[in-house]
Amino acid sequence: LGELVQNGMILQTVLLCVFAVTATVSKTPNIIFLLADDLGYGEPGLYPAPTTPHGRISTPNIDAFGRSAMRFTNAYAGYTVCAPSRMTLMTGRHSGHVVPPLMENDANLTIPHFLRKYGGYHTALVGKWGLGNMGQPGYPLKQGFDYYYGQTNQKNCHNMYPPFVQLMDKNVNLSTNYRERSREACQKNPQNYNYTIDLFHEKAMQYIQERSAHKDKPFFLYMCYTVPHAGGWSWVGKESGQPVPTDGMYANKSWPDVERDHASTITNALDVSVGQILARLKTLGLENDTIVFFASDNGAHNEGGHSYKFFDSSGPLRGFKRSLYEGGVRSPTMVRWPGVTKPNTESDYAWAFWDFLPTAAEMAGIDAAKLPNNLDGVSIAPTLKGQTQKPKDYLYFTWGGGYGIRKDNWKGVLKGCGGPKPPNPPQGTDSEEYTRRHHHKETKLELYDLSKDIHENNNIADQHPEIVKQLMEIPVKQKCSCKQAPN
């Protein structure tokens, strides 16, 4: 991380030069998806955090990228926690229709599969996976990826100093991490340990370097960070802090240790890595042929001793990770499509992770007829091209036995749709639909108008019963489950 921090100081100037280039995509583009873990809507500098009591976290490279890209103010992750959110990204279906882990029959339904089979892409995953461990059907190499380096186990991903990681189909020992680990030890002698973000960053840089020698074959890189997620220094899965080798510019702040560490994971780990990856594309002559997405897998976390209020991490939104309110699911999302997206533009088009699959397929020139006909996602390529696009029919998120649903600017939150067990359905009735209708009758939907009430303070369900009825009919008609997905 020391090298990242040193080089990071000059990256903002370099990237401003990089992003000033006007390009035309003349070949099948490479696609990179940079996924932060638990990054709040209000944490990148270009997104609002109106009441932050301790100043903004520094994100110069992410901000420079955002000024070169289209920034979305109404983009959503796929879920309010990690694994189910990533499941929607990979499959193009929301959590009412698909939950992790990936199974054998999903192997022909993921975005790397389509890019590889129909687009001729070389596909790579670096970092956190969470959708299937080694030996299981959901393992990355069984789900369309040609190359894999990282951590598959959802819980183990949050140990930032693990004894091993996976490379392809083998475990790779990290012998330096067998010694005693603690915040004090790892920050005092960072050179004596292997920090996972450093390892992931190094492999991503190597991968881009290697693919630059094969410019006739496009690549897809899914780069999954494990910060700023809470984590630990041990192998017991305890999220006891925000591990990071150095606090850098925050070292002398009179903040609690965990808050200095939290800010540093964003500035000195995530932001610097993003900047160096984008600079590497420029150095190798790949930036004009590479589409880059940046997003977070859910809202800001409130774990490991960190408070999401310390930096106003949710910005103007209500809630945080594990919430159906906007702060749990809205993502600070930016997309740069060289020669297509107009730099430094902002879009309020509402879309979510499950729209990535059809979007990437269209970018890769894949015939939509080759995609499954049961996708919930639609391509947002028209929006990226600056065209007017029809709003999505609805957005749907499950959590805790309830769901959140958005249609246009109407947002509904239903805290629990389990209800008591219904009586036996009448003969000839679809039992699943009958159960859904019965459960919905036993609960009450909160209703908010996001165009006037972005913080979801004013429940206006009693004033708009027709909208409540309309929103509650959607999951029934679409046969959406409201079960909590396993993480």
C-alpha cells in the first residue's frame, strides 16, 4: 500500500490528462467493472454528503474518473447486502427471482458466459466472489471466468490478512500472514504482511498488462474490492474494525482508530487502486477501447465499530446497509464509454445491477436473442448514448422477509410479507399467487415520493391508496419472492 499511496499523489493530474482525450471505439470494447464493497452513496466526493461532521473523505481519482464519465444519481445495487447483490449483477435478474449461491444450471446464465461464448472475450475475476466456493457449482471457473484470483468465501473475504487466497483452482498460501496479526502489528510493519487489497490490485494490474498483448481479443475484468467493508485481522470471521496498512493523511486526525482506518481504506486503498488501474489503461493505449463501470454493491455499512454517521456516508438518503430504504440500496455509480458517453454528465435514469448483463451484451455486440428471455434487466445503452429511454417498469429489492419497490418516483417499503400461513387455496387456484396475495393483505406498505422526499421521511400511503395498490400488485403479477436471500 505504501507504493500505492506514494504514486497516488500525482494520479489526479495524470488522469485529468487521460480523460481529456476524445475517442471513438473502433473495435469490440474491453469492459471493466470496478466494484467497491459497502461504499456509501455519500462517500465519493462527487456525490452529496450535506451534513458530514468531520469533512469529506478524499477520493481524487474516483472524482477525476467521474468527471470523465456519466454519473448516475438514481442507480441501484442489486440488494442491501453483498452476495445477493452480486448475484443480480451476474445473472440479470433481481432478488425476487434469483438468490445465491449460483448453481450448475446457472453456468449458462452469467454475464462472463455470454461475453466469452458470443463475444469472444477473455474473462477474469479478481477479488471477492461470494457466489460459490471451491468444489461447488458456483465457483468462478465454472461460471464463465477464464481467470480467477481472490477469495470466494463470503465470510473469509472480510479477513484482510488471510492465510491463503485462491488462484484458478488452487489455494495459495500467504505464509507471512501466519504470524500474529493485529491492527498495531500490521500498521507498524506493513511490509511483513500480505494485505488482500494490495494483492488484488497487483493481479488486476498484471492482468491488464498481459491482455494488452492480445488487442485482437477483448477482455472483461470484474474487479471486486473488499473495502471499505468492515473486517478483521484473524481467521474467525470477526469484523472488529477496518484493517488497512496505513492511515496516511488521516494518521494525525483526532478521530477514533476505526474512523481513521475507514477513511484510509477508501482513500489509500480503493481510490489509489482505481486511479492506477485507469492510468495503466492509458499507458498501454487501452483507455479508448475500454468501457469502465464503477459502483458499490450496497449502501454504507455501520459495522466493525464504524458509524455511518461519522462521515455522513449515506448522504441525503435514509438508512444504510441492510435497509430497504434508499441508503441501503442506492449506489454511487459512474460509467465511461469512450466516444459514446459525454464526459462530466449526470443522469437521473433509474436502473439497477440486473441491467448490467443486457447492457454489457449490447456493448459487446451480442444479439439480444442469445440472452435468456426471463431477464429482469434491460440495456441502458440508450441512456449512455444520451438518448431518451423509457423508464423501467419497476425496481425490486428483498430483505428481512419484506421488500422495497420503486416505480417512476414512487417508492414502496413493505417491512414483512410473510404474514400468517394462509388457509388452503380454493380448488384450481395458483397456490403461490394465492399465498402472495394473502400475505400482502396482512401487511401495510409505506409510500414515499422520491421526487419530493429523497430521505423518505413522509409516508403518504394513506393519501394515495391507488398507488399503494398498484405497487403491491406488481410482485404478485411478476411472481416475485419476498424471502430474504442468503448472504
